[in-house]
Amino acid sequence: MVTALVLARVQRGRVQEVAEKLADIPAITEVYSVAGRYDVAAVVRVRSNEELAELVTTSMQSVQGIEETETLIAFRAYSRFDLEGVFGLGLG
């Protein structure tokens, strides 16, 4: 599984709209409005780098209001949260 964080700068006044549209994309498991250089952070979980590329270059580009993105691919997860357990329960 490939996990990535996609950071996005969003047009002023459109953060909530963009976040809701991103949350509707199945491979995006979480979306956060954030402070700093970016407005939105999306957590993406896909099976392959090809799926990630498709999601970022096609699905996310179709969301109006996104001005710029930066994609961070995770190498390892350091978490006490049992992600595999959540996905095994059908919640992800």
C-alpha cells in the first residue's frame, strides 16, 4: 500500500468546498484544513504509485479551487493507531 500526503493551496473562500470534494474521492481517507503555507492536507492510501499518479493528476485536478499541490510519499508509518485493523473492519 502506498500512503501519501497531498498538500494543497486553495482559492480564498473555497477551503470547505474543496475539502468536501476531496473527501468524496474514495482513495482519500482523510482531509484536514490546516494553517501555514497550505490550506488543505489530504491523506491518500492506494495500492500503487500508478494509482497515486492517476489520483493526483486526474481526480484532484478536476476539483475546482485547487491552485497548487505538493505530494509527500510516506516511506514508513510510525503510529499507535491500528490502520490495518481499521481497514480489516471495512471502515476504510
